[in-house]
Amino acid sequence: MGSQGGFGQSKEFLDLVKSIGEARSKAEEDRIVLNEIETLKRRISEPDIPKRKMKEYIIRLVYVEMLGHDASFGYIHAVKMTHDDNLVLKRTGYLAVTLFLNEDHDLIILIVNTIQKDLKSDNYLIVCAALNAVCKLINEETIPAVLPQVVELLGHSKEAVRRKAIMALHRFYQKSPSSVQHLVSNFRKRLCDNDPGVMGATLCPLFDLITVDVNSYKDLVISFVSILKQVAERRLPKSYDYHQMPAPFIQIRLLKILALLGSGDKQASENMYTVVGDIFRKCDSSSNIGNAVLYECICCVSSIYANPKLIESAADIIARFLKSDSHNLKYMGIDALGRLIKTSPEIAEQHQLAVIDCLEDPDDTLKRKTFELLYKMTKSSNVEVIVDRMIDYMISINDNHYKTEIASRCVELAEQFAPSNHWFIQTMNKVFEHAGDLVNIKVAHNLMRLIAEGFGEDDDNADSQLRSSAVESYLRIIGEPKLPSVFLQVICWVLGEYGTADGKFSASYITGKLCDVAEAYSNDETVKAYAITALMKISAFEIAAGRKVDMLPECQSLIEELSASHSTDLQQRAYELEAVIGLDAYAVEIIMPADASCEDIEIDKNLSFLNGYVEQALEKGAQPYIPENERSGMLSVSNFRSQDQHEASIHGLRFEAYELPKPSVPSRPPVSLASATELAPVPEPSYPRVTQNVASVPAVSSTDPSDLRLRLDGVQKKWGRPTYTPSETSTSTSTSEKTVNGVTKVDAARDTIYSKVRDTTYDSRKPDAEIPLEKQKLAASLFGGSSKTERRASTTGHRAGKASSHVIEKPQASKASDKTVAEKTIVQPPPDLLDLGEPAVLSRSPSIDPFKQLEGLLDSPQVPSNSNHGAAGANKDSDIIGLHAETAGSGPSSGIVNPVPTNKNDLDLLSGLSNSTTDNALGGTPTAHSTQVSKGPNTKDSLEKDALVRQMGVTPTSQNPNLFKDLLG
């Protein structure tokens, strides 16, 4: 940059930049900048400053603002520079203004006229500068002032202007969707622009529009697929390549859009299979941008309707990510695996050792992502291992925010998949003990309710055993220092209810422990309240049983202390305890019956027990009660009447004519308010003020329910979203889509996984003999589970629905369903969704495999054996996507061809090819041989199974048979 000032700047400015860069401390830097501010204040106010100097001063002001200091004294000079006719000065002024000002600044009004004039300029560089300022400075109020000019620029001859006009309209849509709602069709038109840059810019607003309303853009699926196909085939100019990848950012945006459009839509998804498969095969994974495109492909495959071949390709890419030495790729592989298991849960079992390695990785970010994956794949067979791992990790971290998240996940998994109530209580104790007060109070209430209600199977012995174990565990824990307040509340409640129930512990021992708790946590009034209530329960139970209560000295001192407490709640509890101690056994048994915590409390909402009292009051001349909803119409009639009588006694005037007429008071039962609110299906969280308006409606003279409906609908349409539809219709539509797509998606995924056995295992670089036995057992526990766990989960069962609303999985039922799915897969292979030709009818008889009987004895899911060579044949010889890619011509082009569907010749070619290759894709053998019935054991399949066992390097005699079973499963 030299002593003469590079880029046209003076040596003084360059010395300023150099001195700031060489500053040794923040104080020295601030001193230099403050001196510069004083210099600029003095020089910028001088008259007749040369334009070149003023331009440098504005740049120096930008530098001052960039360092965090106030340069507002020079804002007006930047605004003036935007009016200059010189292109360089105008662009400098626009740059400074966009950096200095926000859309609500007072100086914006001075720039709007300049922007309007510059948008009509003949110099496209000035127009581009004005459009840049429009995106940054125009607010919702000033959008109408420039909107016509921006729309007109969509047809400009320069592609840079069209691209920036699209960006400006997108910004307008983000600020005020209603202002450009009528211009949405322009985005569709620009999608077919000859310039790839304009087309790429159009994808951004279309993505936002599709996110809000997917169904309105289903017709664009063919267009998006055609564009993505041309981009992947390198039809764009070389200038759009990035690290030898053809327009990767356009590909990523298109894949995001296709994922939205294909979600739950089988017909739309079938149009995407070919192009996504091409990207999987052709994409270069040696660069970061190539891996980013592959990751987006996996996200797209996990969102659209399931396809077996694409899921297979996605699983291969995930395996490549997990085997990488880069932590970034491992993180991306774990995240992609978490997305894919929503469609195919069995995919995770292929990468179990890789997941365990990530779980033990020192990188904390990767470890957290792995815990998220385990959270998604938790079931009743592996919940114990996963929750224990989560608790151990929760103990080791100090981040309260993430510790709260892990604690909530542990509680959720324990409530949903707990194999037994005893394990659930022990797990909750660990969470309370180590997460502290970060646990939600509702979790404590659920735990207390579980202990009170027990198993829910009418087994009193099991319930008493559960409560005894809880009391024993809490008496061991209660002596530890600094227990969380929420946990202490649970401990005090359990000891008060069941501390002396089984007779193992005396009342004096329990009361002594409770007094110790109240004394140790004297600053926590809630804990002291729970402790004094527990003392009252124990004393009441002893009196009701006919035993004498000997109050310990520390308990007596605690009662005296709380009787003089500043807290009225603690005083009340202390007085109640003294009163209960003085009662006889019969009275105490009625007041506080034993084990009454589970009794249902019947609430008389109508307060019928007061009917006699009300009738007596009415006979004596009392006014009848008017419900609150009817009271709003005559808000202060009684006040008016008393005021009238008072004024009449003073002035001699009467004002009866000003009272509200009687017909205006609605005479309908209180239920009318609820029925009126039910007329309009308005969700309460979205429109919290609607119910308030309903409550005030009876004050109006019209009380017809139809008027209420009309008023509510009016409010809805006025303040709701422009695309609002009734909630009942949307709910029913979404529910039907879920039920239909959920079933078919799961069936397709299961048919895929159970019809093929992957012979690739994690990390082929080292043999399985080198894998530690402990890690193999951990893998079996996380991904397969042991038969002992399954039996306990099926026989013991989770606690009753009273304690939790979750439903426990039935392992035996799931095994039966797995066997049914396997049998269906053998009898009828899944259809090839990529086959565009005539459907070929194949009849295939099941073959008997001796290994199936072995797997049945080992209690593992049945897997068909005729898959490896078929899969290989399908991948190598008869790939429909590959044939289509070879037949389609590709060549460099200067732009995107207008998106059109595939022509008839391509369809005919694919149809002919599909008929000749369907047999190989399904079974790897010709159709003539596939119709033969195989009798006896299949020798070829048996040899392949033996080869698979030898490749894994684990024998059932040298290792645990259950482990062998789980690794195979």
C-alpha cells in the first residue's frame, strides 16, 4: 500500500490503521480511536471539503464504528454523499449509510427519494447500489414507495439487476408478507430465467413460501427435479463450480425444497428418486462441499417417502462419515444417522461400534450429539444402559443448561420405557441427587404419585415392598450433605406417609430424621413445611394405632420455633400438629386416615351442600345470586341504585329512567358461556384474547349465539394469518396424512431392512478379535438387549397408567410382528419404485434355511438369507438410475434449460430396460429359476452365512451366545 497511500487513501489514514493494529491493549486502542474522532469532528465540519477528502473521512468513520465507537456526528454527511452524481461517491455513501443506519432511523426519510430516483437510472451499477440499500434500509412503512420500481426491475436486461430485485422482493416478504402477497407469481416466472444466478436467487424466497404452504407448490416438483438434474450433470457454466462441484449451493437449496415437497407424498417422491440417486453416485466426497451435498441428500431421503435403494445408499455414506478420522465428519454422520433412523430404525444396528466410539470420544460436542442419537433410538430393551450412561455424563459436566436438558431426557425415557418400578425409583433418585433443583417440580409429583399408587396390578405385597424399598433408600440418602430442595420434599413426603408402615423403623427414629432435615435446611421454608407435615402424619398414625406419642426434645423445639415463625404457613402447620396430638384416636383416624393419599377426591362444583343455607337466606329477603357471566351486562346496577337513592335524599331528584332495561339482562343458565365459546374453533394459545371478548359479549343487547359466531370469525379473519383455515379441517387433514403415510413408510422401511443382510461391518480396517469384550457387550446392550431384560420387561411391566400416561412396549408382541414382517418379505418382495415399466408379476416360494432355525432358538429377528448376492447384482449390473444416467445426454451449456418433464423416448427406453432387469434387481437370478421350489437346506446360502460368521471373527463357543446373537441381529 506504500507511503503514497494505496487505493487512493492518504498516508494519514494508513498510519491510523497501522497504529490500531499495533496497539498493545484495549485502552491504547480506545485512546487512538478517540483522538481520531476528535480529528474527524473538526475536519468534517470545515467548509468546501474536496470530495476525495470527504470520501476518505466517511471511510474513516466506518472504521471508527466498526471498532465499537460512536460516529453518529457524521451520519448526515454519508446521507448527503448518496445524492452525489459521481458513481464512486454514491456507492461509498450507500455503503456507509447501510452500515450506519437501521430501518427505523430518523434519517431514512431523507434517503427514500434518492433511492426512488436511482432505481430509474440508466446506469445499472447505480441501480444495483440502490437495490442494496433497499434490502437494508426500507421498512414496512416505506415498502409501498419503492415496490413498483422494484417489480419493474424484474424484467431488466442485466442479470445482476434482476437478481438483486429478487433479493429485494424476498426482503419485503420477510418484513411484510401481506405487502407482496399478490406478487408471488413473479417468483415462479423467474424460476425459468435464462441466467442461473437469477434462478438460484429465486430459490430462496420459494423455499420460504413452500415452508409455509407446501400444497400450493406441488406442481413445481417436476421443475425442481429438472433443474437439479441439469445442475448435477454440469450443464451450468464453469464459473458456478466450487471446488470442482457444480453449483453446490444451488444443489443444497434444491434438495431442501424437495425434502419439503416430498414429505409424506409418494407420487411426488417417486419423481425425485432418480436424480437423488445420481447425486449419491456422482458426488465427490473428497471435499467438504461434496460431503455437505451428500449430507443434504441423506436429509432429503429421510424426509421423503421411503425408497429401499436410496436408504441403502444413504447408509453407505453414513458409514463412510463415521469411519472418518475427522470429528466434523463423525458429527455429521451421527446427525445423519439420527435423521435416517426415523425412517429405518434398524439402520443404527449396522453402526453400533462406531456409535460407541463416538460416545467415548473426548470431543464433548460429538459426545453430546451421540447422546441425542441414543435418545432417539431408546426402547425398553436398552433403556437401562442408555439412561445410566446419560446420568454418568450428567454428573461429569458443569453446564447447567445442558445438565437440565439431559435430566429431563432421563426422566422422560425412564417414565416411558422403565422395565420396573423399582428401577424407576432408583433412577429418579440419581437424577434428583445429581441434577439438583434443575429438575422440574412435576417430576417430583409424578414420583410421589407412583410410590403412592404402586404397580397398579392389585398386588398389595408388591406395593408394600416398593414403598419399603423407597423408605430404606431415602433413609440412606437423607444423611448426605446439600441435597436438592425438590428431592428433600419427596423424601419428607415418603417418610411421613410410609416411614412406619412396615414396622421396620420406629416413629421416634423417623421423626428424629425429619427434625434433622428441618434443622439442616433451616433457610428453606418449603422443606420445613414438608417436614412438619410429615411429623404430623407420623404422630397421627401412632395415635390412631393406640400407641403413645413421645415427642422428642428436638421435635418439641422445632414446633416452638415454627409457632413463632414469620411465615404464616409454618405457623399454621405447627398449630395443627399441636392440635392433632391432643385429640383421641377416633378423631385422628377420621381426620387423617392411613394410606389415604390415593383416594379420589370428589369435588362438588355446584356446592350443593349450601342449598339449605341459600334457601333460608332467600326467605329472609336476600338477593339471589347472579352468575359472573350474566353479571357483566348489569355491571353496577346496584351501585347506580344506591347512588340514586342517596342523591334523591339530597336533591329530591330521581333517575330510574337511566337504569338498564330488564330484557337486556340475559336470563340463561351459566352453561351458555361455554356453549358460546364452543361455536368458534379458535385455539386458545394462538388467540388468547378471544375468550375475553366472549366474556364481555353478554353486555351487548344482542345475545343470539349466531352473533357470537360471527363476531369471533370476524376477529379471526381480521387479525389471523391471511391463509387461515378452520382448525377442524386442518387437524383432520394432518391426521389422515399421518395415518396413511405412517403405515406405508414403516412397512417400506421394514421390507427394505429385513429383505437384505448387510455384510459390511464397522471399521473393516481392524478385525473383530481386537475389539474389547466390554465394548462388544455394550454394543449388544445398546442395540440388541438381552433376553433377561426382555423377559423382565414383559413379565413385570411398567407402572399403571395412573402414574404416567406413556405406554410400555411389549417385547413379545414386537417379536411376533417382526416375524410376520419377515414372512411377508420372503413371500412377496417389495416393489421396485424406480421401475418405470410394466409391472412384472413374480411368484417366489420361500426357501428353508437351517440358520433360520438357529436364529429362532437364539430369540433374534429372522432375516432372509437370499440378499447379499442379489443386492450386489442390483447395485452393479441392473441399476435403473445408472442406465438412465448413461442414456441421458449431458453437455456444457451457458444456462439452465427450461424445466420440463422427461420426454417420451426416455420413458420408453426405461420401460424396456425395466422389464429385462427386474428379475436381477429383485433376486439376482433369472425369472425362470425364481419360480422353482427349493426343497431341503440351501447349500449356497449356508456357505454364505458361514463366511459371514468367519468374517466377523466371533464364535458362539468362545464368546457369549447372546452377544453373538445381538451382533448378528
